[in-house]
Amino acid sequence: MRAFTCRICDSPLFFENSVCVSCGTALGFSRTERDLVPLDADGRYVDQAGLVWHVCANLNLSGCTWLAPIEGGQCSACDLTRTRPAAEDLEGMAQFPAAEAAKRHLVVELDSLGFDLDGLVFDMLSSVDENVVIGHADGVITIDLAESDDARRERIREELGEPYRTLLGHLRHEVGHFLQSRLVTEAHPDRLARCRELFGDETADYQAAIDRHYAGGPPAGWEGWAITTYATMHPFEDFAETFAHYLHINDTCETAAAYGLVTVDVAAFSVFRDLVRAVWVPLSVALNQINRSMGKDDVYPFVIPAPVLDKLDFVAGLAGAGPAAGTS
């Protein structure tokens, strides 16, 4: 996440700021400019093309600071949410803002990397009265809003033996499924062949893979070719886990650069594995040690073996790629 600066008083800002705490200027996030921009007294922003933008209608509902093209309407990020809790579901509505904030973070990140989100929507569902399964199917990402509850999420993380579990992590994983379904298809035979070479045959029986994984756990020696135990379950999950870690690494390196924690230009690396080796490995080790100094768990409790570097290179190479002509 880049560093932002108030255009009025030059004070530092953060991505979710709706007001500059230094000068009191109301702010909105412009998706087209990828920047926090000042609003006038009527909550409007006029861009260089003369287009008028307005505060998103969901500012008070979900904390959305993005700008909408129509007064009283919602922004393009909120348009991506197909389903949200009913207003009378007080618990679900209390959990909703955290999920929407993570989604906005994801959208900015994917925009910056050049991924096309056309055809993607989100169901942000409350599990107060029903069982919700997090997942992706046919362009719909389903999120259980209860994942915003720290105690519940930590309990599930421990039960499943996961080293890491966050709302943003879920979204990054599930969008990996969506992008694989759009970008790695028979319309791109070379791309598909390379994906199968790295991750395995994605046509393998998925339910059988699930049953095998939860019955016997990961195979012996998985640490040498997978980023997590969950990635060992099926080629689809290996791809999605790898894609999530690609976003983890890329975003954290860019944030570190924006705040002066690394001295190299992270955008200068044309090969992702070089960024991992030169920047991410020493940075993640330092961050882990800082956390340990505070008595907390490691920020990045993962090891990246050589085969995973190849996989990271592959998913990074999909940035800016689009589906073949005539596909959706």
C-alpha cells in the first residue's frame, strides 16, 4: 500500500482516511487517480477532465471512502458486492465494514497490477443464522463475515493448523481461483501447459482430493514444493495459495518501499523471483524478528523453496494478461 499525502496541507494520509486529521479537509478515494483527493463542502471532487465525483452512499454503512459517479450512488468497489447482510442483522452488519475494507484493499492492489476484474462479484454473507462456506464459483467470491471476529478466526486457525488466517488473505486466495478460471484456459494452450507443469493437472477429482487431504494430511516432503499444507490438496488450491502469497509479497514490498524500509526500487525487478530473493527474504526475516521482539508471532511464517519461486514467477506473469478474444 502506497503512502498518501494531503493535497491541501501535505500531511501524511492513510488509505482509509475520510478526513485529513491535520487540516480537516474531507477526503475521497479516486479509483481512476488511485489517490486520496480533497472534497468540497458539498462532498464533491472535480477531476482534471471536469467530471464531478461524489461521496459514496455507503460511507456511513461500511466506511467506504471511495468516490461515486452519481450523487447519492455507490462507488465501483461497492458495486462489486452482490449480497450483504440484512439491515436487521445487527451482528452481520457490524462485521460488514471489515470485509468491505479488505475488499477495497484487494481491488486497489489488483488494479495497480493490471488484473481485469470484469465478471467478479462478492457475496458478503452473515453466518448468524446460516452456515457460510468461503469460496469461489463462476465469478462469485463468498465470504463469511464472521471471519472479522478475531477470537473466532484465531480458534479456527488453530483447529486447522494454519500459520496465517486473515480476511484479506481469504480474498487474495479466492481471487486467485477467479483469475485462474479466466486467464489459464484452453484459449491459452502454452499458458495452460506451463500451469499444469508447475501445479499439476487441475482436472483431477476435487472431492477425492479434499477427502484425501482431510483424512491423511499433506504428503511427506511437501515443504519442498508447496507454500502451505493447504496448497498440497489439489492443483487449484496450490495455484490459489501461490497467488495469495504473490499478493502478500508484492504488497508488503511496495508498502515497505513507500515508507522507506527498503532502499531499492521494487518496481525495477522485471522477474518476480529476483524481488523475492533480493527484497522479500531479508525484509520478511527482519519483520519476523521485530515481531518476536514484541513477543508476537512471525509476520510471515513461511519458507519459499525453489519450486515455489517458479510458481510465483508464473502467477506474477499473469499480471496485465487478459482472456483471449471472444472469451469472458
